[in-house]
Amino acid sequence: MSLNESYKNIQTQIDKCLIDFLSKKSIPEELLSAIKYIFIGNGKKIRALLLIETSKIFNVRYDEAIKIALALECLHTYSLIHDDLPAMDNDDFRRGKETLHKKYSESTAILAGDALLTLAFEILTSDDIAFSDKIKLKLVNNLAVAGGLEGMIAGQILDIEFETKDIELDRIKYMQSLKTGALFNFACIAGVIMGGGNENDLERLQIFAKAFGLVFQITDDIIDINSNFINSGKTVSKDNVAGKATISNKLGSDQARVEAIKYINMATKSLNFYGTRGESLIHICENLLDRKK
């Protein structure tokens, strides 16, 4: 199976896992409909792809890794729902269609986001997952840190604070390493945790995750400047209008692309130890440079 075929299969399997999990529960129809609308058949699910591909390096069973990937995607989707709200980025479109609060209501969007956040940790601690309680606890703790006070949430508040200000490049990178990079970090270290890797493995994958996250964010910002709604599936040029502190706004698209290439090289070097086992991760990182959405 090619990497592209594997990616499509992961996207399908993640959706199936969520449907299976939700089918065992009694959920109000409005909430169930909203969750399916924003999650099923939508999104790149690139964090899931990273988690699965990293897990392969440490011989983690696919049927177990996919459940952890689902938990990560639930938390990520909650963050997007809340990001789109009028009090935050006030976006009308996400993934090529109306954002959740526009399709339903603000209250439904908030509650659907809350539901997906808590569902992430319910999945991680579920009896359906065969890992030991010790490993489950490590996964719970690391995902909570990645999505919390010193991770994604910290990055999001800094993103708001930095608006319309002249922020140093290193501070912008730090903010983005939290806002975007923290969940990528979890995606890359979850395989180490599940597969019993050592501290050196953890360090290598953390370096890769940091570099990957910066490449992803840089290319995302370039898309906001240079793309359009049809290609990106979302409103573009909003970061520039809002005065967002981004690497592309700071350096310009061409120089930002040079920065992205620098981090691709860093990502590649960090995985040299794994030889051919790291090739798929490197390929995913390289492909970010030319993505359109």
C-alpha cells in the first residue's frame, strides 16, 4: 500500500472508529448530528497519520494505534470548533463548508467542542484499549499537557495577545510551537510511549515534531496569503487583516518558504537513526511544502 493509500485508509478508519464509539451511547440527536457534521468525512487528519506512521517505527499494533489517533483527532477538532467561534477567529467556513456555529448555533458548537474534548480522554481510558494502565496514564497526561495550559491553549492566548504587534521572530515561532506544534508533538511521541521506546527515541521524535509543526504552520500561513477559498476550503487573508503574528507576515512568503525548507532538513536529520523506517514521516513533511489546503 502506498503512503497516499495508507493515508486515505487512516482517514476512513478514524471516521469508522468514531461512529462505532458513538453508536454505543445514547446521545441527543442535535449533538450527534453536529459532531458527525464537523468530523465525519472532513479534515486532513494529518495528526492521526503522523501518530500511525510513528507507531510503526516501534511496532505498535495498528488496531490499537488507530484508537489513540482518534482521541487526538477528537481533541484537535474541538479546538477548531472553538477557534471558529465569533469570540475567537469568527470564521464562517471550515473544510469547505459552514463552520459549526453557522450551521447549527453557537451553543451547539460550544457543547459539541466540549463533548469531543472530554471524549478524547474517555477513549484513552476505555477498556477497549489493550495497553496497560501505566501506558494509558502516560498517554492521558501527555495529551492533557499538549492541549492545555503549557501547550495548545497557551499558544492560542499568545496568538491573540500578539495581534497587531511587532513580535520578534523567535517569539512567533515559540507561540506557533505551542498553538500548532503541541498536538503534533503528542502525535509523534505517542508511538514511543505505546511501543516502549527510550529517552533517545523520545528526543528524536520531539525534534521531528517541532520541525514538522513549524513547516505545517508556515505553509498554512502562506496559504492564507496566496490561496483562495476554492483551494483552501476556508476564508483566506484573514490573518493579514487581523494583524496576526505569523512567520510569513514577518518575513514574506518567499523567505518563509526558505524557513520551511530549513525545518524540513531538521526533520529529516532527526530521523536518520531509523533509516528506512523513518522515510514515510520524512515524505509527509516534505509534501507539506506544496500543499494547497
